[in-house]
Amino acid sequence: MPNFNDIGIYSYYYNLKQAGGKLRTEPDDFYVEEMINEIPKDPDGENLILKIRAKNWEHNRLIRFIARAYGVSPKRIGFAGTKDRRAVKVQYISIYGAKFKEINLQDFEILEYFYSNKRIYLGNHKGNLFRIKIRDTQIDILQENFNQIAIKGIFPNFYGPQRFGNLRPVSHLVGRDIIRRDYKEAARKFIGMPGEDNFTDIRNEYYEDPDPKKYADRFPEALDLEKAVLMHLREHPEDYVGALKTLPPSLVSMFIHAYQAYLFNKILSERLKISKELEIGDVVNKNGKFIKVNSLNYSQFKEEYIRGEIQPTGLIIGHEQEYASGIQGDIERKVMEEEGVSFVDFKLPYNLSSKGERRNMFEKASDMNIQLDTLHFILPPGSYATSLMREIMRIENMANY
């Protein structure tokens, strides 16, 4: 069974008891609604804006189906963020150059539509509202843990399992192979590395004997992307770069981002072992500006950190980044050395290069309340509910989330 250690998460922020429990026994147990920034309406606008409700849809797959229904490239579809698959999600998307029509998809509906000259883009929202029911939990401990965390609302800003695949966390491993320019192994892992999904047997067969001629016709249509890679390799043996190019560019980029997320998680896990306080050498996020903490500004930044106005950041490794100083810089160097990667490794061909950035190591949930086994809260953009839920539930098996 995959656990959080597989995606670089092995430390906690709080010292709490284990409440246990399971998320998403039913998709309706996990509800997330996007809180979008205002989109100006214009009946002559170039972008069709849809407010959609989807249940149990993987994000990239849903975007492909919507693009196909509207007869456009997926590149024309803009969205503010990706949402959990096994969930009920309400969000907005924009489709450039499209005119409204209904779409007949299972567990999908269009709640509202209008036109605008503004396109929706990543980060174009204020946050996400969650309503999550936890089953098979010790409710008294669950409530005690929740209320303890709600005092400050602070939680570690780990990338959650959906960034990697809850039941088959391989995205970051594929990304690592791409970073290492081992495209053959990247294709092998993408197609065949087994997990806990419904296709473990056929994946495992291929993983042990990666012969596309044997498996191109045997892979089910549900694995359409894996099948496309296999079909290419059957016709063009050893052309692993070309095989990966059959995938949507956004998916290949996602592999790189997943590996960066894995490295960030390891950095944050190591930081939690040492300090949750602001340290000299940290790089803080102050209103979108990144500033190093030194002996001269430490006192001022310490007060701002206590008030929640700034956050120390961890490294999202890319070819335009540099280390923090002090203990945080030591942690970032250690993780990169353990992985055997350098900044320049992320300067990739095929438009896959990543400049990197810095990400808040801690975030704050708001409007937190609990009713029996159902939790309500709001998280800022880019934060994962599962990272907060892990602090509350204290279960390491990712299948529980």
C-alpha cells in the first residue's frame, strides 16, 4: 500500500493522537468549491465561461472530454486549479473561441455560463471551500485534534497525494527519469509501474516484460494514454522521446512538477524535524516578494511571522533558483545531494524546462468548524486539503485519503 513516505512526507507539525478514519468512501463525502476572483461579463467576449459541477472525474481526463465536446484543443481551456478526482467539485473553466452548448457526460453538469474577455488561468481564485466527511474515525479524538489545530489554523503546506496519484503514486518517479534524461525508463514506469488501481495485473506484466508488441493491443481502452505510448513504441521501437511526445504536453510537464513537489515535500519534512520557527537564513514570502532573513531584519520579520503576515519558504527546484542560507539552505542542499540533482538538470529540451520558485512551507486554514464527523474549512490557492487532513487523522496509508 502506498504511504506518505513514498511522496516525501514523513513529519508532522502537531503532536496529536491518532483519530483514524477514511476519506472518500463515497465521492459525495468530499466536496470542494472554487472561490473564484470576479470575472467581468461581456456578451461579446472571446471566452466562454462555464461553472461546472463534476463528480469522480480526473482533471486532465475531464478537460480532454470537454475539449472534444466543443471541438477545440485542450490548450484553449483555462482553469484556476486542479481538483481532487474522487470528489464532488464545483469550479470555473474558460474556453477560448467557443459558443455555449450542453454536454452529455455522466456525473457532470453546467451550472452557469456566460462570456468574458478575460481567460481563467492558474491561480485565478481566492481559495477553495471544503466540506469533508470522515468515516470509521474516533469522533472524540477527531474533534479534539480539529479544535486543537483550529486555534492557529496553521498546517504544513505539503503537496498532497493527488499531485502524485493516490493509488498509484508514480508521477514524480516518471518526472525523475525525465530529469535524468532516461526516457526509456520514464515510459516504462508511466505505462507499467503497478499500484493499487484496477489495472495492476496488466501493468505489472508489462513492467516485468516491457515489450510493446505484446501489450499494445492488450491494454484496455480506459488506459488510452498508456495505449497511445505503446502503439507508438510498437511502430517505432526505441523512440522513447517520440513515445512520450504522444502524451499531452501538460501531462508531461505535470511529471516534472510532481518531481519538484516530491523534493519540496522532503525539504519540508526535514525542516519540521528541526524548527517550525522563523530562522536566520530563511527566505520569506512578503506580499509576493521573497526576502532573505538576516541578523538585521530578523526581529521585524519574527514579529510579522507571529502575526501570520509572512511565511518562510521552501525550494521548488528549477534552473533559476538558489539556496536559502542557514539551516534551511543546509536542508535544501542535503535533499538535492541525496537525489543527485542540480539546478541545471531542470533546463530541459522539448519546452519542459522549469525555472522553479519558492513555496510557503506553512499555510493557514480559515472558517474552520466541525459537526460530528464532517469538517468545513477554507484553504488558500495551491494548498491541499489532504495535508491538513493528515495532521488531523494521523494515518499514513494514502489509500485512506
